[in-house]
Amino acid sequence: MKGLRFGLFAALVAAVLTLTQQTDFPETVSAGGFPTPSATGGTYFVHIASADNNVSGYMTEIQHPLLDEQPNAIFFVTPVWGPLQIPGVYYEDPFGVIYSDTTKRWRIFSQGAASIPNGAAFNIYIPDSTVPAFVHTATPSNTTDYYTEVSSPYLTAPDDIVLVTQRWGANQVVFNNHHIGVSYDGGWIIFNHDQADIANNAEFNVAVVSKMNRAFQHFTTSANVSGHISYISHPLTDNRPEALLMSTSSSIGAFNPHGTGVWYNTSQRQWSVFNQDLAAMPASPIPIPFNMLVAPQTPVQLSKKEPNPTSNYVLLDHPLLNSNIGALVFATTRGVVTNESPTGVFFSPSTPLSTQGVATPSQVLGQWAVYNEDLALMPDNIEFNIFAPPPSLRAFVHTTTSENVDGHRTILDHPMLNNNPDAIAFVEHSWNPNGAVPGTYHDHYVGLYYDQGLGRWVIFNQDLATMATGRFFNVFVANNMPNAFIHQVTNGNGANGTISYLDSPLTNGNPAAIIIITPRYGFTNDFPVGVWYHPTLEQWAIVSQDGSEFSNLHLFNVLVVTNSVYLPLVTTD
């Protein structure tokens, strides 16, 4: 066995005995130019390996607008077992990410070419420009045996919190088929936990997340370890099954040469880090540190009123949306002002969009907007309920392709939707989810329909027009959420009229409710709808915006947005 490099071992062990988890950092720019992180720090989502995205057995291909056609993208991967109580699958092999020049997409691959099982789940984090992220290459000049020294102006302190993911290097010849970690010993290093030599020209994605107030360190101890599992106790993760956690292991003298992941225990209502091969998790006398980052879990909820009578859009101004190019935004018209056009959402980057020849703002710095797909002027004093869910398996972007388009519809493939006719989901067309210009218009009202034969949900055009490829739809799945339900129009609540009243304790007597709706198929609904509160009846209603009448076959998915929807959904005592 090669000798340990960790010369600060004794001092660090002494310090860790009294160390509490670090939960907050000053959000200022240091003298060295460390940027102030944005409210979100980037984009987070969950990827599930399946037969549809498997490549050659040992690779699973990622489809995401911020990664597609981006060979220089830097992002991070953490295996997660059974997110949101879908069946869990172990995946214990060393892994990395690789870009395919053929498909123009990124893939997660097994370093030793072991199969990635279907159902294996991975949390993915794409930092934005406010988070220092770079690629480190192991070369003979910076590598000794099992570790490679990392130099960066942003790695300035022993207590920096760092995430690392292996990537296939342009000049790499040999796989680095080893579980890795990151540590500090007078300088920062990336190391192989089994102390095998690091492959020459191996590359690593590195992000310094120390300044983010959702980053902290977790240490394994005899008190929090049970077998192969170490339970995390932290206000950002306790009682939050929908939290999305990123993790990179470290070392202060002990090694853990096993694949790790994160898992939520519904009985204990805690997240944990665990060894995928069920090997005992080291704890005493030397703990294993884990660098942790938790995706933001505060939903955006607001009623936006923005007079703008000369444009086809309404700008949104919210700290979790501004400059957040990866946000998934949903909008529902509310109030007495009607809008008789299909709507979508778009992101306006810092470059003037007017130069692209589309009816979008002349100069807006990193803001989301709701717009009319047919370019009609947005009515003055229009109001929208806006919802941007926290990152989790529930929220994703669906892209229409030749493989999933069937006539006037596009077929969804998601573990929380497949073979589940009772699922409740919400859909919003996004003009440019990756901020690219120009985006794509979709001048059609859409809805959701369950195809019994396929066992799949589909997004369909209400006017039955052919579904175009290259369209993006934000999708949010609200199965088992206490604040989501299905509303059916009946003779008693509004059939053969233009108003159908909701009758729910979530909305009755609550004029400030933030309500998001999406039509689901019971009958075609090729007209605009919104929500309105009747002050005398003290009830909310779904209203036809253009005077078209409802029938008793019309169905709507309804979400009442409150922070409480992110409390535990499934618990076992």
C-alpha cells in the first residue's frame, strides 16, 4: 500500500470532533474575485437510465437543452437510490461523463464498461456562470501515484466545499476505473480511494460551491452510521424527500473505496449517503467527509401584474427566476382581464433579442416572460399565476422528436407517468429552455391524454394539428401531492356555461391562492382558460377566456401552490 499523503491528519481529526456542519457563507465577492452565487447556482434535474437511453450497455444518454450540443459543458453527477419512492436500483461502479460527437449529447458511462442497469437514477447539477467550475487534467507534472494536485484561484481555503465528477478526456487513453474523492493537505488534490495510480490525462469536472448557502460538509460518525449507511441531519434535507442532493466524498486520512449514492429513508425522514455495494461505511476513529450541495427547495409563487400594452409578453421579476436560465416556469391567467391567445414562456438573455427578428424584448437582462404564441398584444393589466418548481424528479423538459411524435401528439416517457392513468401533471410550452435564440413558437392550446394501449401520457394539440418536432414542454408531475387534484366540469358547477367553480378547502375563502391548471382529456378544449375568484361566493373558478362553453366532459388538473407541497409525501412510521 502506498503511503498516505494526508500530513494534516492529526489536526484535522481533532478539529472534526467538535465540527458542526457548515450551512452558511458570506455572499460577497472576495478580494480574489470570487463571484457571488446566483439564487439557484445553476440547473438541477434527475436522469433515469432506461432501455430507451441505454447505449452499448455501459452508457446512458442524457437529454437536456443545457447539455445537448454543448461539448464543453461542465456538470456533476451523483447516484440517487429510489428518488420519490420509485423503485431503487443499486449502481456501484466508478463512472464518468462523455460527450458523443455522433448524437451531440452527453452520456454517463461506467469506467470499467460494466452495465448500467435500467432504473439507475442520477442527480445532475449544471452550474451557472456565478459558480466557479473548471476541468482539471491529470498530467505527469501534477500527478503522483493515486492523487493529482489541483490548482485554481478559487480553491483558497482548507474548508472549501468542492464537487468533482470524472469526464473522459480528449487525450485520455486508459479509463480511471476507480472511485474518486477530493481533499486538502496543504493544497487541493483529487485522489483514487483505492490508492491505485490515476490514469494519465484523466479529466475531472470541478466546482467550488463554498459560497453557496446550501453547501455543507457531512461527516460519518458512530452515531449516524448504520451498516453501509450514514444518515444526514440538516435542516435543508430533514423531512424533505423531494430534495435533490449532490455529493462528493473526501478524506482526512481514511479511504472509502466504494461507490456511493444518496437515499431518503421514509421511516427516519432523513437523507443519507451510502455504499452501493453494502460495504460498511467507515466512521471511527477516522470519519469520511462528504461535500454536499442541496438544490433550492423554495418554489416561485406570485401573481404578476405588468402593464405592457405594446408587446406580446409580460416580464417576470423574481430572485429565483432572474438569470436562472434553467428554471421550469408554468403560468395560468388569473383575474378579470382575459387573454384569447395560447401562451408560453421564454427566457430573454442579456443579448438584444430584437436583432433576431422576433417579437420579443429589445433589451432585457436575464428574465423570464410569459408571451402570446400568436404574437397578439398582451392585454394591459393582465395577471398570471407563476409557478417554478424546485428541482426534483417531478420536473423535467420534454422535447418533441421524430421518435416521440405521433400525429397531433407527443408521447411522454417518465417513471412517474408511465402505466399510471391516475397521474396528475402540468404542461407549459417553453420557447427557449436553454436561452437559445431564436426559439420555437407553438400556436396551439395543448392538453394531456392517457393512451391506454401504450400505457403512456401524451401532450396533444387541442385543435388536432400535427405536433411539430423541436418543441420544448416543461412538465411537472404532481402525483400524490396533497395540493393537487382533478376537477371535472359538471352540471352542478358550470357545464354549458363559461365558468366552472372549484370546491376545495385549498381554495375556498382563499382569494390569494396561486392556482395552476392544465386541461386533461375528457373532451377537447381548444380555447383559452384561466382562473378567477368570486368574492361573494368566496370560490375560485376555471373560466373560459373567449366565451366558449364547457361541457360536463371537460377535465382539468389543478395545483394549488404553497410551500407545504414540498413536505414529505410518503412516510412510514
